[in-house]
Amino acid sequence: MVNREIAVQILLVLGVIVTAFVTLVRPQLRRMTQHRQFLESLKPGDRIVTGGGLIGKIVKCESGGLVEIELASSIRVQALRSSLEARIEG
């Protein structure tokens, strides 16, 4: 009787762990993979949005994970490639 109760408790704990993995960890891993693929696909000329909400055009992709972004005709800034959030189409 006691062994059966322990087995049921162990199965419940394992069920909670599996459910947490499926609902929390897997979607986060998928988002991380998609973001990494997005960052690798960036090239000069792409219009992007930074994590801070700035919108600009990539002028140059530099080594070390930096990109040069043109915010206006005479305003250029450097940003970490990892801080870019989205590409603007069109």
C-alpha cells in the first residue's frame, strides 16, 4: 500500500516536471533559436528595430558583434547585434 502511494507521488512530480518543460522551456528554446537565425541573416540595407525601440537601417556589419545603424541621414550609431529585435519589411 505504501509503495503504491510513493509511486503515485513520484509519477505526479514527474508529470509536473514534464509539463513545466513542455510549457515553459521548449517555447523559450524555440524563440532563442529563431532570434539567433534572425541575427545571422541580417545584412547591410536591412531596416531594423532595436531593443530600445529605435528604427534605422544597417549600414555596416562589423566584427565582434557590432552593427552600424543609420537613424537619420547624418546620424549613425553602433549597436550590439544581439540588441536588435526585428526586421521591418518594405
